[in-house]
Amino acid sequence: MTPAIETSDLTLRYGNFTAVGDVSLRVPTGSRHALIGPNGAGKTSLVHALTGNVATTAGTIRIGGEDVTTLSQAARVRRGLTRTFQINQLFRGLTVLENVSLAILERERKTRIFWRSAAADRAVAEEAREHLAFVHLAALADRPVHSLPYGSQRLVEIAIALATKPRVLVLDEPAAGVPAAQSESIFERIHALPRDLTLLFVEHDMGLVFRFAERITVLVGGRIMTEGTPAEIQADERVREVYLGRRRQHGAA
Ligand SMILES: Nc1ncnc2c1ncn2[C@@H]1O[C@H](COP(=O)(O)OP(=O)(O)O)[C@@H](O)[C@H]1O
Ligand SMILES: [Mg+2]
């Protein structure tokens, strides 16, 4: 079967520095795939390259079999590849519902009409409420985004991503900055997404990774060190060494 994501020798350099080197990654359709690695391993850089936030230096990216290597981020979104937005991309003064509605309108390219005819488009609001219900935020739909706790704001980002109707969703630390109890509930919502939606997520909490990923790719120094099931990665001495080594460096354990 054609994989949802397939990179071949993907390389991303910042000047002389190789942030991502020769990464060949294959994520089957419907898979829940985690990307892990110590700080600075190149996880975010790989996400940027996949989603078209930065131009790659070498190699190819295929989404659903189609070569998207040179396509813009917007063109990739139209092909079903979406990433969660960084928190500062939310419109903090607008309501939760308006934020999700704008994403739907962007998908439908009706943004200007929306502002002229205000809340006229009932279908948009209805769909926005469906996405919000999915992330359990229906009750907060009319609140301004800035008034929500941080964890709920991160769920708004997921609702916005859903509004693009993705086939492949890339989440870069979706629970970053969120208290542990809440990060679990964020991952539970992600886990509840339709099974045909392919998920690639970056997460540093190993408990969450082992619980929610079906396969794990370990990135170190921009290169794939190993890949396997949670059980295989958990048992891998080299992976343990990378993480314990880091902790020792930081004097934490
Ligand atoms: N725009 C940039 N210019 C130069 N170096 C960068 C840039 N973005 C990231 N880097 C470097 O690339 C490496 C990988 O960073 P990043 O992809 O953010 O790692 P991770 O997400 O795994 O923590 C780091 O050493 C970082 O300093
Ligand atoms: Mg990162």
C-alpha cells in the first residue's frame, strides 16, 4: 500500500549545519507514529521540512504517493497534510468558534465574504462546533481564546487542524507547556481521531509515546538512529543511553 508519508534521503541544512540528514521515513496510512529524540535532534526541523515551512536541501517527500517536495505549505494542506499550529498562531482576541470558523473559511476560500456577511454562514459555524465538540470544547465556543487555560488553547489548535480536513496530521509537541494531567487528556483526544487519519507526532514524555504510538522513529543528530515498536524502542540500549546520557549531562538523574 502507498504510505501516507514517505521521505527519501531528506536533508535540511541551515548554512553549513545539517539539522536533518538523509532521513528516509515511511509512515503507513492510518498509523500513529511518534518521532522522538533529545533536544536539538532535528525533530521540529523535520516537521518544518515535511509540511513545507522550510525548503529542503536534498531528498524527496511524498504524501500519499505524490511528490510534494517543492510545493508550498498551502498546497500541501490542500493535499491533506496539516500540522498543528503554534500557539501564537491563534487569534487570541477572537472567540474559540471564530478561530475554527476562519480555518474552515480558509479551506473554502470564502474569507472575504465572511467578513462582509458576518455570521451568515451557518454551515460554517455548525461544522466548527463539530470540531470543537470532538476536542470537548463545545462549552467554551463563545469564549475569547485568550481566556482559556493553556491546555484548552492547545486543543483549539487541534480543532483548527481538523477544520482543514487532513488525511495526514503532524503534531509537534501538542502537549508542550501543559500540566501532566492535562497532557494525557490531549493525547486521548488525538488518540480518538478517525483511524484512517495518519498521525505523526513529536512528544518528549516517554510514557505518552509508549502509550499512544504504534511505531517510533528515534532521531539523533538529525539522523534516524533506529525505528521500531514501543516494546522494541523501550528495550533498545542505545536509545536508553541517548536519553540517560542527556540526563546525566544536565545533572538531573
Ligand atoms: N533556523 C535555524 N537556523 C540555524 N539552526 C537551526 C535553525 N532551527 C533549528 N536549528 C538548529 O537545528 C538543530 C535541530 O533543531 P530542532 O529541529 O528544533 O530540534 P528538536 O525539535 O529535535 O529539538 C538544533 O541544533 C538547532 O539549534
Ligand atoms: Mg522541537
